[in-house]
Amino acid sequence: MLWYEIIGIIMIIIGAVFLFLGALGVIRMPDVYNRMQAGTKATTLGALSVIMGVGIYHPAWIFKTGIISLFILLTNPVSSNALARAAHNAGIPLYEETVIDKYAEDKGKTRAEEEKENG
Amino acid sequence: MSSILIIVFSLVSIATLLSTIRIISGPTIPDRAVGLDTATTITTAMIVLFAQIFHRAIYLDIALVYAILAFLGVIAIARYLEGGM
């Protein structure tokens, strides 16, 4: 077994563990936003590690796997941001032990400033 | 190598099953959307693992197209929830 194959297998194992932990967080967390945190960040890292591990294991595939991982790296935060904003605007309540809600403060402040500007 | 791939594929399959449980049992609609987002990302990694198992480079193209369509679907669901559609 060559040295880059060993590196690829180790990266595939690490990525599979991160994928499993991300899905476990989606089950375990109490809130939409906490679930989104677990299910997006850990899953992005896990998918990147698995895909780049396969690309390192087969050096002829490194271009296509690089394109796939770059696409996932660019689009996964965008979709999670859109989902979080949609959930907050749709009025999904936060978990009752949540300490701070900056987005609600921001929306309230902008609304107050608009009212002040309108008189 | 094949035994390691069996362990890896079991872990990824259990992860897909957990996010499917969240899709079925989510109390609100954004919960189901989050489960769908997680499941599609895990499925993209799983298609790349299929390419590794069967030694077919054509499955990487399938993974890329699947990632693009999943991104468009999640964005459409988010716009619908926000009331933009």
C-alpha cells in the first residue's frame, strides 16, 4: 500500500466519523438553529474530508473531486444561511435556554430607526 | 481496504438514517428542511464513496450534478418558507 493511499484512507475515515456526528447532532439538538449548526458545519467538514480522501487515494481523480469539494464548500453555508433566515422570519421560536438573539435585536432596531425617520 | 470501506459505509448509512428520522419526525417545516439539507450533503459524499468502491470515475459527475440540484432545491424551499415565492 502506497503512502498516499494510507493518507486517503485516513481522511475517508475521519470524514465518515464527522458525517455520523453531524447527523447525530441533527437528531440530538433541541432547536432548529442548533440542529442547523450541527447539521451544516460538521457535515461540510465530513463531506470535504471524504471527497478529498477519495481524490488523494486515486490521484487521477483529484481534479473532479476538487471541483466537487469546492462547490460544496461554497454552497453549503449559503443554503444554511437562507434556511436560518427563512426559519427566523417564519417565526420559529428559539430554545427556551437561548441567551441572546442578535437577529431579532437587529430587526427591532432597524424598525425603530425607520419609525424615527418617518416621524 | 474492503473491510475499512464496509465500516465507513455503515457509518454513513446510519448518518443518512438519522437525518431521515429528523425529516419524518421534525416538529416544524424548517426542521424537515434542515434534515433534507444534511441528508443531501451526506448523500453526495456517499456517491463519491460509490465511485471509490466500484472504481468508476463517472460517478463523480453524478455527485457534482446531485450537489447542484440539492443546492437549488434547498434554496427554493428556503425562499418558499420566507414567503418570496
